Amino acid sequence: MAGSRKSTFRILFHNNNQIYELYAHEVSQSQMAGFIEVGEIIFGEHSKLLIDPAEERLKNEFGNVKHTFIPHFAVIRIDEVDRSGKNRILDQDGASVTRFPGQSTIPQNS
């Protein structure tokens, strides 16, 4: 079939008080009630010099997974997109940068 290509989906879901953003070629209703099935997760190829720790963490977690099953209640949204982006882990508020632990106060001069 000329010109056919796989669809690409962006899946956003809650996992362990964070928001995961994954790109995959397969998304469907699972035969297990209450789950979305995600397969063929797409991982970008990166150079040896620049490694994104979040994407490496996701690759370690999902790299050898054929299909993952995400509970319906955890899914935020699923979009069909033109091309894949970077898989990432976000804070609950959607920020991609984790805040520095501890109190953030600025010393004041008297």
C-alpha cells in the first residue's frame, strides 16, 4: 500500500504523582476491563553526548515492554499527532523541571 504509515499517538497519564508523556504507534481499548493498551512505544535516538535523564528513565521502565496497560482513570488525554516528540515525566502541575528540595527563602539584609 503506497503512502501508508503508522499513526503516532501522544499519551498523557498520571503515574506515581507525576504525569507521564509517551509516544506510541498503538493505542487501543484493552480486553481487560478498565484499561487502555499502549504498544510500540517510540524512543528517540540521541547522541552519546546528550542524554535526557527523564527519557532514559522511561526507556529503562518501558524499553522492553511490548504492551503496557494504563487504567482509564489515570489517562489525561490521548492525541493522534503528526510526529513523535520527546517522552518525558512532568510534575503534577505540568512543569518539566523538578523543584529543588527544601525551603526556598531568600535571606534579607536588615
